[in-house]
Amino acid sequence: MLEGISGTDFILGMSAVGAGLAAIAGIGPGIGQGYAAGKAAEGVGRQPEAQGDIIRTMVLGQAIAETTGIYGLIIAIILLFVKPLVG
């Protein structure tokens, strides 16, 4: 005999699914930062005298790219532990 799932259980289940999808948001920044670091290494190899400018620009770009992953992590934590959708 199958019993129906309660609304609260459904919301908690979907919150877990949403948290998993939000955690996947960390993949994009990781790929982008690796690509940027590789290109920065190539640039320093070609122009060692411009190392300071290249590294500064790379670190600024990586900091901006990392905010996407941090936002995804914050959303996942909120969905799992704060449970904002359950009244």
C-alpha cells in the first residue's frame, strides 16, 4: 500500500535537489580559473618583465570568477540547513 508524501517532505526533498544543483555551480569557476592561470603562465613565459601586471590582472579576474561558486555554495547551505521554504 502506497502512502502519499506530505507537502513538507516534498519541499525538503526538492530543497536537497536544489542544493545539489547549486553546488554544481562551482564547476564553472574552477574551469575558468584553471584556464586563466594557464594563460597567465604562458604570458609570463613570453614576457617575464610584465609578470606583475599579468599576475595582478589574473588574480582580480579569479576573484571575480570565484564569487559565482561562493554564491552557489551559500544557496546550497541555506537550502539544506535554514530550510526557508518550510513554514
